[in-house]
Amino acid sequence: MTPEKRPRQQIDLLLQQSGWIVQDRSGINLSAGPGVAIREALLKTGEADYLLFAGAKSAVNDPTLEHHGALSTG
């Protein structure tokens, strides 16, 4: 197992336990439910670990922000 795989599995589990539907970027369905988390989403500025969609709004974990784990919303 790669060093990134175990934390991703733990994050996926926590998101699912919190009611999020976790999807790969290759199979995005934003209509799957009220909260959709996309793994390794591609952005104009690079790749986000997770891109979260709650209704019509999105939030992204952006590792380039000053504080690790900070979220930007749009």
C-alpha cells in the first residue's frame, strides 16, 4: 500500500460516515446526493485531494494555501 493510500482510505471512511458520497474524478455524478466528495479533483491550479460539493456550492482542500488543510469555497 502506498503512503498516500491508507490516509485516503481513512478520509473516505470518515466522509462516508458523515453522509458524503465519495467518488473518483473519472465517474463524477453531482446528482448522487446532497453531499458529494470527489477524490483527486483536477483544478486549473493543479490537483485537490478532495473537492466537496454541498448542494450547488463547492469547497476544495487546497494544499497551496498558507494553512495546511484550509478550505476555499466557491
